[in-house]
Amino acid sequence: MILARHADALLWVGRYLERTEATVRCLDYAANSIIHLRGDEARVEIEQLVKTLGLESVAALVGSLEGRRQLFAFLLSDTGNPGSVLSAVSAVREKLRSTRERIPIELWEEANGLYLRFREFSDAAPPPERLQEVLLMVRRACLAISGVLNEGMRRDEGYAFIVIGRMIERSIFTVGLIVAGYTDPRGTIDATRMLRLTSSLQAYHRRHGHAPDPEGAVRYLLFATDLPRSLQSCLLRAEDRLKDIGATAGALDGSRRKVGLLRARLELGEIEEAMAQAPVPALSALHWDLAEVASEIAVEVVPPLDFPTVRSQYLRPGEAGGLGGT
Amino acid sequence: MKLDIRYRMHFRYSEPVRESQNEVRVRPRDDETQRVVSFRLTNEPPTKVLSAFDYWGTAVEQVGVRIAHTALELTAETSVDTLPRPAPPPDTPVEALADPDFRARHFEFLDPSPHVDWQTGDSVAARAAAATHSARSVPDLLAAVVAEVRGALRYESGATDIGVSLEELLAGGAGVCQDFAHLAIGMLRSVGVPARYVSGYLFAADETAAGDETAEMVSVQTHAWIEAAVPGAGWCAFDPTNGGTVGERHVVIGCARDYGDVPPVRGVFMGGATAEVEAEVVIGKRPAVEPAPSPGARSWPRAVTQGPPLGSRPQQHQQQQQ
Amino acid sequence: MAPPRRMYPRAKTGAARLVRAAPWPPSSSMGFVADQTPAPDAGLLDGYRPGPGFDEAFEADGSVREAYRRIVERFSQLDAGELRRLERLVADEFRRQGITFTVYSDEEGTERIWPMDLFPRLIAAAEWDELERGLTQRVAALNCFLEDLYAGEGAAIADGVVPRWLVVSSGGFERNAMGIQVPHGARCNVAGIDVVRDGEGRYRVLEDNLRNPSGISYVVENRAAMAKACSWLFYDHAAQPVEQYGRMLRSTLESMAPGGADSPHVVVLTPGIFNAAYFEHAFLARSMGVELVEGRDLVVDDGTVYVRTIEGLIAVDVIYRRVDDTFLDPVVFRPDSMLGVPGLLGALRAGTVTVCNALGNGAADDKAVYAYVPDLIRYYLSDEPIIDNVPTYLMWDPDQRAEALGRLDELVAKPVGSSGGDGVMIGPHADDEELAAARAAIEADPRNWITQEVVQLSSLPSFTQERLEPRHVDLRPFVLTGERTQVFPGGLTRVAMRRGSLIVNSSAGGGSKDTWVLAPEHQ
């Protein structure tokens, strides 16, 4: 048995963990790439990164992100940005805190430690030269958390929800990255960049033995069965965990069917076919389908509301009665 | 007097609401002045209704509706026999009120309570003191307070809402039966008379003029009046709203410190909806023959509660009230 | 707990090595030359002078009490640097695990690391035996009183043992609890009884905590931290384990299921992660292996309480709630509170669920009612109290008031409903202004004040960063009642941080100590 609120919280733990890693990879990439670019080139690259992370609308709110420093602050420690590392790390900590009695103590300790260390850095406003240090720290902490998850957590519903959250977030990021790549205003699809941002470059080299071409990179990211980050692998894992939940709790059948359908369309080449005809609409539709899956899971979990509206009602003698405030 | 009372409460919401939970205090008390022949509460949507007695001895029906709904209807049907009330209190001198034992026994009805707090300002106690300073006996004192309340307030529907303070009431000069009762209780307590709030039904077309009622069937709202403890005579009832005595036309639901202890309905629900509330009490004299089943009786299964569920509780509470 | 030496093999540091490892503190006031290697019998405890009152570890003539002989030996072999290192180790461990408490000194609470002093408190088996019997007796009488009050005939009141008005006017008396039945008549399922030792070393009850006593998680965590940092201390003692609390509490709560359900569904209800005691709530749920729920996780349908899971609604039998009475049900109490569960009170009246502790227990831990507990023990159990109260005067009584106000500078004045030392005035330590303020407060609202004789709390060696000095302590043992009553071995020892101070509350800067109840065979 798992509380609906806990299921929801752990789903978001998975998503925020994945988001932390993705943002850190983007920051790492940016730190290494932008220094070689001219001012206008850097601006385009920054825009692309923000788009890849799905943060266009948030970025629009904070104004222009022209320089490196601004981009780093935005992605690293801007509390107004729900996708910043600080926001994600805080969210992971808070969600784990609220599910504390059902997760391994070590998982809480690692997440709490990451949050505390990160706060130390961000409170001290890290100068750019310490950026690599922060990123390394976060990356290591994420690895430690993954280690506890994989080796120290009972394979119960809670574990399943964390994995599902990760897989969903990862799928959305990967497809979002490819969409952004196809619509790059610079007119070229940068295959190396895509593989770097998904930590898949090395794996691609070992598998294919040559420099990546755009089509090969996209196919690899979507369909590779040997790559745990590929969309195919992610959907398969999400589907397996949803099956576990169906078996133990008899719940989330709708979500499992939706994921299964998507995975089957991928396997049967249906999506590849659509991409051959018109890649951008096909990929956008895929991106949309994944978002649908995420919302279907939320609907089936039915977590209680954070701040439900409660109203009071009463009758009084002499008159009919009335309603109280919330 | 044999009376049939039908109390219909209807809440209609602007959008679906969920998880409504309500306490309903509409079942008349069963005691030496009135006998409940039958009682049932039906609700729509139909759910299980739980019954219990609260600290004050009032029957509480708990009605909850978890599923989404856009209306909640409660209907309480009671047949009750009321008996003539005891004679008016003897000429107890006011000095008897100061007896420490008497005060200790009634201290809950001497202290301020949430809806009856005369200590937030000076005017309530001052007016009560001025009105009663010449009273030598407790009945005189009670009459003086009722007269003072009737002089201070005029009956006006919609002039007040729950949560109005006694000071605001006096300043506004208008209210409904509940406000008359609260002000009278505040004044009585401020001059050392234990006083309590009574929630109930009144068989009269106009609650401000209960005396000259001739109708056989009336459509009204629930009513509120007061009781004061008189040394040597127990609780004596008064109706400050109409200035009259309390008799066979008054049906008691419960007595407590103030409205907050005996509201007819109190509840919460989830959802941001606005609601319209309709409530209506229909009271009539019961025909000598047993009534046939009401033609409006519905066929679907519904929860029905009848009679007191816990044998020992009412008795214990009656003891406490003596 | 398994024998500690098996658990943490890395802490095999012998005492001799510890002495060598750290620098000697440069304090010359203690009469040492800085570079001198200390003799084994000179060190942290050198010059230890027990203050007025009873010292737990030392006799009045300065000799070590038998129970503390080996502990004192061990500590004599340490130096301040080593103890500081161990303290840091413990603090780091607490920080890493998030073992904190919240201090509400200003608008927003600040989280502090739970402070633990490394010199443990020891309770000899015979001494504990008497405490255990006294606490069992006291909690039994308190349960009888509450059951009589809310579900019985009010016999104690009718027979004039306690005045009715006093009970009913208590801030903790809950009219809405009237008539709610509980299994076994057990209403104080978890009681925390604060006891102190007076100048002669006699235990006395300072106050009863019958609503939501907290602190048990710190008892267990203190022991775990102690076992990690100072496993060598346990080598020559057989301290009764404390890690079984979760199992004990769970079986107590399971015995409270309505109608004796077979495998009852127990949950812990917390106000949420922003509550000061959230750490403890999570600890309790985890150590019992049950769900930690918030109000919004529960819903009432047809008079039954359910928890919302991904599988739908699952019925709940027992709620161990750490939410105050007046937040439990917005229908009855505060419509604006979402910490509770709408309709819960109706379910309680219907008897489909048990809430632990029961509603309205505050009527019995009101400090003005506390004064009557010895009488209640005599009344319900026909027994003399094994543990006495501290001599207490009721300020509503004109004679007692007049006498107390005449010598207020010798007494302690307490508001009856407070906890955590709030509003307490200690006469001998108060200035004229504070005395006048207390006098005015008592005269304005005598029902809500008591005065007590000052109890010179017992003291224990405690670390000041330089050496071990006497600091006053109290003790909060935990008593569990379900089908039967059990006293949990030990309890939370709280320690004042300043010399001579009688304030031990952690919110007032107090610390804590691991508390060992020694096994009988050890004596």
C-alpha cells in the first residue's frame, strides 16, 4: 500500500532528480562551449539551451539572459526558476522529507547532504571559477543518490514511482532536445551537442566507431536498446514499473496502457516512418504524447490537494443560514 | 400539545463540491416537558447518518457526503407531545443568587462564552445594571432584563450574521431571535444570573408575536430563546424575541452556553463553490389518527435514524442539567 | 539493541589512545602545566564540586557513587580535546540525519542541531524498579480519572475528590470528548511524566504530559549516537536497550483498535513537514513500520475513516495523532484548519476508529488538577502514591494564595496550561520586577496559576568544552498504556546548560543526555 500523496511525491522526486542531472549537464556543456563563442553566437547558444530545458517561458520572465554569468545564475540558483538546480534539489529534499518514513534513511541523508552543501555554495554566490566544483559536487551526489536507490531501496511501489518519474522526465528531456536540435536557428543539426547533452557521446562512439551524423544520433537517442538513456529504454522501464504497480496494487492501468502503446509504436517503426515524412511535427507529437502520459499518471494517482479549498456552511435560527469563508 | 414538525434544509452549490461533513442538531429533546413520539432524518444524496448525544445532552446527527454533489438536502421529521410548562418562578430574593454553591454549580452559565462575551466593552453590563438595580426578586430582575433587551433591539431579518459581538448588536439595534437571546444571556450573566441559550421550534406564524397564534399549520424558521437558573426553582424559560412566556408551543432541541454549542447545522465541504441555502420549518397540530405514510416518500434506500441510540446517555445528561 | 561493541567495529579506540590523541587544554586555572601528561586520575573531573542538592554521580563527601564508578573512571582518562572531537562527531551525525528541533524565539523558527552531552545518566536497577512502579501507578490513576470523566459517571467529581468547576474550567477539558468510548479505558496511551530528584535524592513528579508528549525519538537517537561515538563506554555496563520503542508503541496502538480488529491498520497523523516535531513523527512511523499521514490523506465516509492510496480508500483503525485536539476536526473546532479530518469526531462518537491519545486529556495534565493526582491515586487505587508531587499550592484557594503571595520570592510560580517552561517564574532567581509581574498575574487570574516549593534538581557531570561540571537535570520517562501499561526503560534526561540554572528545556538552550537503565544482573 502506498499513500496517494507519497506516490505523487516520489514521482516528483524521480522527476526532479533527473532534472537536476539534466540541468547540470547543460551547465557543464555551456561552461565548456560558450567560452569559445562570439557574443552573438553565445546568445543563440544560450537560447537553445534554455529551449532544450523547456524553460523559455520562465526565462522570459527574468528578462534577457545575455551573459554567461546570468545564465549560470539562472540555471544554478535562481529560486524563481523551478528548473534551477537549487529549486530541483530543494524539491527533492522536501518531497523526500515528506515521505521520510518509507524511504531508506541513506536516501534522505544523501539528498539532505546535497541540499545543505549546495546551499553553502549558492549562499556564497559561487564565482564562475568555482562552477566546475559545484557541478562536480552535484553530479557526485546524484550518483550517490542513484546508488542508494538502486542498491538500498526495497523494490516496492515507492521505488517504482521514483523510477517512473525519472523515466518520464528523461524521455521528455531527450525528445525536447531533439526537437530543439531540429529547429535550431543556425540551420544545422549538431549531433555531437545532442549526444553530449545526454551523456551519450562515448556510448555512440563505441557502438558506431565514427563521428556522429545527425540522423544517426537521433536514431540512437530514440531507438537504441543498448543505451539506458534512449527513449525506447526509458519507456520500457517505465512500463515495467507500471506493471509492478498493477500487480501489487491493481492501480494505474490507464497509464500503463498509454506507455505501452507509445512503446509499441516506437518498436513497430510507426514513429520512424512519421519522422521520415515530416520530422518536426512527428517529434512534436511525440513530445506531446509524453506530456499526456505524465498527466495521465497524475490523474490516476489522485494525490490530495496541497491547499484544498474548505468552506463552512451553517444554519442559524430566525434566518436560513449561510456560508463561511475558506 | 401534539405537534408534527418538518424541517427541510437545502444547500445548492454553484459547482460540484465534495467531502461534505455536517453536524445536525434538529432532534427535539426528550424530557419531562416534552416527549418525542418519532423522529427521522433523511438526506439526499443518501448516506449513513450517525447519531450521538453531545456534552449538553443534545442529539447530534452526523451527515457526510463524500462524492461530488451540487445539492444537499436534509429533512427532519418529528412528532412531539409538549406538556404545560411549570408555574412561573417563586419570589426568590436576588441575594440568593450570590450563594457560592449555586454559583459553583452553574459556573459554565455565568462565564462569558464565545458568542456571549459582554466583557469586550462596557455598555452591556452597564445597561443591565441600570435596568435591574431596583429589582428585589429574581423574577423582577428577569422581567427587567427581557424588557431592556426588547427596548434595545428591533426584529430585523438579515441585520446580523453569526459572529456579531454583543457590543455591535447594541450599536446596531436590530437582529433576529438568536441576537435577542444572546443579548439577554449576556445581560443576565453580567448581573450574576446563570443563563443559557435554547435552540428549538416555535409553533407561531410570527416569532415576534407568539401569544395570539390561531393557525393550524405554519411555515417558519427555527427559533431561539433563553433559560435562567433561579435559586430553588431550577431553569425558567423566557422568550425575549416576543416578550412572552415559553409554553406548549415551544419545542426544545437543546440548551447550552450559546448558539455555538447548538447550531442546527454546522459543516464544511471541499470546493470553491458558492452556495444558496434554503431552510423551512413547517409545524402543525397532529391529527388524532395516525398519519398515513407521506405521499412524498421516496423508493430508493436511504438512511433513517429513529429514537435515541444510546440508552444511558440522555439520562446522564438530564442529571447534569438539573 | 544488540551489544554495541558488535555494531561499530571502527570505534575500538581504547581509553589510553584517546588520552594520547588530543592536546591538553591550556587552561592553567586547573593547576596543570600545559605540556604535562595528565595522570589517569586527574583531568576532566578534577575539581568537580557538586552544587547544592543531590548529585547523581558523587556522594556529598566527593566519593563516586557505585553505579557511576566505571563511567567516572573512563571519563577521567579523557581530555577536553578528545571530548570536543567526539561531540563534533555526534553533532555531525545529527546534522547529517537532520535530527534537529525548532526554536520559536522569533517569528520564524530556527532549526538547531539536537544537543547531547556525552556524560550519560545511569539509573541503577533497584532505583528504576521503584520509579517504574510509581509511574505505572500514577498513569493508571490518571487513566481512571479521564475515563471516569469522559465515559463514566464522574464518580471522582461526585465524591468531591476534585471540584467539578476546576476540571470543567480547565483549558484542556474537551466537551466534544464527552461520551467517546475507548478500548480498555486507556486514554493516556503515551504519557510523558517529568520527574526530578529533590535535595535528598527522592524522585518527585514535576508535571504530567498526557496530550502529545514528545522526545522519545531523541531518546533512541541519543543512544544510537552514543553507541557510535563512545562504544567503549558500553563495554563495562549492561544498559537496557531502547531501540524496541517502535515495536512497543505499535503493539500498544494495535491493542487500541475498536472491536479488537485482527491486524489493525495503524497510522501516525502529523501536522506536516513544517511542524517542529516532524522529525519525531517520521521517526515514529518508520520505527513502527506504518504510514505517516497528514489530515488531507484521510477522509471520512459513512462514519469510517479511510486513507487515500493509489489503490483507493483503505479503512483505518487506529490514529496515533500528533495534532492538537482543536485541530482534529474542522467541523467541530476550527473551520479554517486543514490539519485535521472533517467528520473525524463523528467517527469517534460512532466508535469506528480510535484516536490516541484520546481527546481531552489536557483536563488531567492541567497543573491545578496535577495537585489532586495523589488524591486520585488514593481514590481509584486505594493506594499511597509511590512517587510524590512537588509541594504545590493552588492559587484559586484564597488561603493558599495569601500564604504563597507572602513568600513568593521563595516559590516557583507556573501558569497551569503551559508547557516547555513558558511563563514560569522562579522566585529565588527573580528580580523585584519579575516578582511583581507574577503577583499581578496570579491576582488577575488565580484559577490559572499554581505555586510550588523550589526543588533543587539533582546534578550530573556535564561537559563545558573545558571540563565536566555539575549541571541540573530532570527526566521524562515514557509510559505506554493499551491493553496493559508498560514503562519504557529510561527516558529523556534534559540538562541545564548554565551552572545553577534550573531551566532544562531545549527551547531554552538546554541539552540532553543518554539515559541508561542498568540491567539487574549488573548490580
